[in-house]
Amino acid sequence: ALLKVADLDKATAHKSILYTSLQPCPLCFSAFYMSGLRELRYAARDAYGGSDDLLGKTPYLSVKPIRVFPPQDEELEQMIAALFIADTLADINYQPGLVMEEERKILPIAVEFGEFLYKEKWLPRMAQSKLTPKAMYENLIFLSTNVFRS
């Protein structure tokens, strides 16, 4: 998405908003900062890698009038964070430890639900299914309210 910003004129870029599912890491936040966009909204915090707090910490990251909006919907944040956790746990190179410790500090329910999704192999099963994204999300909500929390 950020590569497409180069095709926009400066005024349009400055009025555009980047929406992301997860709080950007240092590399992604820096790319956003350099893109010409002025507003960032993300749906879920990332306690380990989230780096929008770098804004204003250096002379370079203090110049542009950037606005950052954290999650606005708690249920959506929990779901996205749980998916991130499940995907992280499925990574064959992942070494349990610091990531989960940090995530558990701010989103303990999401971590627990993500661990449940991982153990149930929910992501691979959804990848194989012919379900629409809406149906997958409804399945996720159902699991969250009727199976995971019971």
C-alpha cells in the first residue's frame, strides 16, 4: 500500500489515511513516516514490536504533523491480536518467550485465545476452507463467545 502512495500527488497523500490491522513495527512505522501520509490508524496493539511511540523521539521523527490513532474497537483488537498470536505460534522459527510475555501484559485474553486457535489449528483449517472472510470472522466470534470462554 505504501508503494502506491508514490503515485499520489502530495496533497492527496497528505489527506489519505493508512489503516492497518496491527500496530506497525519500527521498519513499517518508518516507511509510513517517509511515505507522505499523515494519518495512521491501527486495529490492534503489538506490545512487542509496535513502534508508533517512536514519533517525536528524534529530530527527524518530530518534523511531520503525523496523527496516530490506536485501536477504537476492543472486540476487534482482541480478535486481530489472537490471530497474530496463533500465526506467531505456528511459525516454525518462533522461539516462545519475550513476544508472548509482552503481549500477555496488555492483551492477556487475546494471547490465551490465540493459543487456543493455534492448538485447534484454526488458521490452517480456515485457509483450506471455502468460507468467505465474513464467515471466517463469524466463526471466530462464535468460538470466542461459545467455546473459548465457556
